[in-house]
Amino acid sequence: MNITVKTGKLVLSLVLAACMVAAGCDSKPSPIRRGFKQGLKVIDTLAVTPGDALEIKAVTAAEVARVQYRYRLTVLRGYCNSIGDADRYNWSGKELANLDEAQWFAWTGIPEIAPPAGESLTSADPRLLVEFVLTARAGYNQAMRDLEKFYSERLSLDKLKFVTRVRERFDPVRTYMYFFSAEAPPENMKPVNVIPAAEELYSKALSIYKNGSALPLLANYNKQRQALRLFLTITEQHPTSTRSPLAAFYIGHIYREYFNENVRAVMWYQRAWKWDPRIQIGARFQAAVVWDYRLQNREKAMELYQDVLKYEFEDLSNRTFASRRITELTEGGQKD
């Protein structure tokens, strides 16, 4: 459970100050700054070497990939807005912001790159639009790796630093498959095999997760990203492992607690108890709380609170809370 506290200006100021000094705050690496005489200023333009055909070609390829990726996200977001698909609209907006925030500077000395002409969304196929985004994202990531390699081989350490910083600022958590069936194995999967490689991955992921866990303002988000990647690897590479249900739970928990990815969280929590109906780590309870307080779907929350009383027995505090919340919702109460 998260404890929500109403704060005044003083407490809010202390929270903001704590976030500024806490090493674990989830913030992007800072842009590169220079100019000691007048105070450090963000470098907002970066020029290719005039007449250097190879550099112009390399940078142009990366920029074409970025513009194409951005265009595909914009088209998908426009389509989702037109049909009222709130989840994918929000996801595409987050991914678009992620891309825009990654590169804070503009290249100069390369040809102007215009996005493709607008596409009609009249008879658009959502799966095809998602495929376009995924393909464009892969192209962008490869183009950035190629540009990083180009400057590394040339020993252009200054420009290499800029390109590397862009990659570091691009957050893989804020990228999406847009269809959960493409993000996780099916819910009817039977994880019944003890797989040594999965056991090793789980042990390592859990250790990193625990080492990076604390109050959100003090948590180590880089460790949480590492743990998330390892837990996801278990479900991707060893889906029938007996560790998959627990990995699914922690995937949901990391998405919820550290990255505010609430829809993804409840989907992964659900995978946990679908894969192991007897799981006692509190997957149903955590999903119920997210549906109740974050997603404001009291009907779904009620269903899961009832399931907590039916299936989850080890955490008395969860059962007590679920019972009380069922009473409040049944009586029409909206107590938060």
C-alpha cells in the first residue's frame, strides 16, 4: 500500500528539495553545458564539420531515422485520439515525449529533413500503425548506435559524448508494444518447469530490485530498470519457468511503484495470478489498489478485493483492507 498524505506548501517544498538532492530521483541525464565565464549554458546546437561528406551522411541518416520515428508516433497518436483509445493515446504521447526529450540539441550543417506527407486515417489499421512505430523505433535505435560507432572510430570524443548522452536520455521504459499480447506471454501459459537459467536470472533480478528499493524519492531507478529488464527476460526467454509468475508480479510492481505505468502494472499483476492461481505474494490485492485509487475503476477493484478474500490468505493486513474497502464500496462510499 502507498500512503497518501495531504501536504501544505512547506511539506511540498521539502519534498521538492529532497528530490533535487536525492541521487535516486528518476531524472534524465542532464544536457551538456559549457561557458564558464558567463555561467554554464546548455549547448543547443551541434555542427557537423563543413565539407566532411562521411560525417554529413552519418548524421543525416540518424536524423532521418529520428524524424521518421517521430512521424510514426504522431500518426499513431492521432489515430488513437480519433477513435477514443485512451491507453494507446497516452502511451504514444509518453513515447513521443521520451524521444523529444532525449535529444535536446539541433544539428546544423546537414540538409533539412521534412517528415513524410500526412496519411489518411479513414481506414487505418491499428496493428499496421503500431508495426510502423516499432519498425521506426528499431531504425532509430540502430541509427543512433551507428552514429555512436562512427564518432567512436573517428575518436571524435566531443561529439561522441553528445550522441551517447542522447542514448542515455532515451528511456526504454517509455517505449511500448501497444498490444499487451505482444508484451507478455499468453495468460493460459503453464509455468511448470524448473529452469536453471531462469533461477539464476530471478535471483539476480530480485537482488538488484531489493538493493534499488526505497521510498520513491530515494530509490535507485537505474537499478529498477536493470531489475525490470531481467524479470522481463525471464518471461521472454523462459516463459514456462516456475519463476515466471513471480517475475510477472515484480514487473508489475516496478512499473507501478517507480514509473507510474498503472495500466501495464495491472496487466502484469494479472499475468502473475493467471499463471499461478495460488500465488500468495499479493498480486490480486496490488492490482485492486491500482484499479481503485489510480485508475478509478471501482467495479474492477471490487471484483479483485473479493478475489483477495477468496484466494490470498498470507497477508492479514491486505485481507483486512480488502474487506473494509468492499464494505465502503458496497455502501456507495468513496473514501480514499
